[in-house]
Amino acid sequence: MYQVYICDDEQEVLLQLSEKIKRALELLEIDADYTLIHDARVLMEQIDKNSIDILFLDIDMPYHNGMDIAGYIKEQKLDIILVFVTSHDALVYRTFAYRPFAFLRKTCLDEDLAEFSQRIGKELEQKKSELILTKGTELCRIRIKDIVYMESEGNYINIVTT
């Protein structure tokens, strides 16, 4: 089951957004547990405490804006599928530094969610078929089907691939 977090400081928008996201993921038969958060400070606490698979993040919020939170996620090298949500279309180019999976405009939400839906199923399938490890300060992705065997050697794990 995937952990989907949706964060928007406007309660009414948060509820509308969550309903549309749930519907879109249910149509793809993606089994998910949803957490709705309307305070960016609470989200920051949750990021450190919980495993988040997909995060729908409003950019313009008090206390911590979406860019600050995305910067923290990037700095911590967390493997979270990040989807920015905003009514400020002009901010799309500023989000590229954080390598978001998608950008949903509140003004074109249905249209953008349709495009998102076409891509997310494939991305989640790929994530299930990869092993993501850290080697020093870099992330390494290894396709599970390429692993021949793994062996423990003290505090290290040797992974032999094809």
C-alpha cells in the first residue's frame, strides 16, 4: 500500500484536491493510504517520522513554502515522488531545481491529473522493481531483475549483478 500525502494550507482546496487525487489513483487500481495536512509545519514533522511514497505539495503556504520543503527532501535524499500543486502557474520553472515528478495547476487540475495518471502507474511499477541504495553520498538504483546474488561481508553488502 502506497503512502500518499497531500498538503495544502487551504482546507477546502485540500478536500477537493484529495477527492480528485483519490479518484485518479483508484481508476489506476493503485492501493493507497491518504494523509491530508493543512499545516506545513506538521508536514515537516511527518517527513522525518514516516515513509511517504507520493507527496502532493502546495507551493504557496505559510511557515514553510513548497520550495523549502522540496529542498529539504532533496537535501535528505528521500525517495519521494514529488508533485507540486499551485494556482501560480508562473512558478513551474522555479520548481525544476527540485526535479518534481509533476506540476498540477489548480486552475487546470482535471487536465493535469489526467496527464499525471498516464505516467504515475509506470513510475510506481518501476519503483517496485528497483533497489535504491546509498553509496557514500550518491544514490544507486539497481534493477532487481539484474541481481544475481547478495552477500554480507562485515558491515558491507556485496551485490553481484548481471
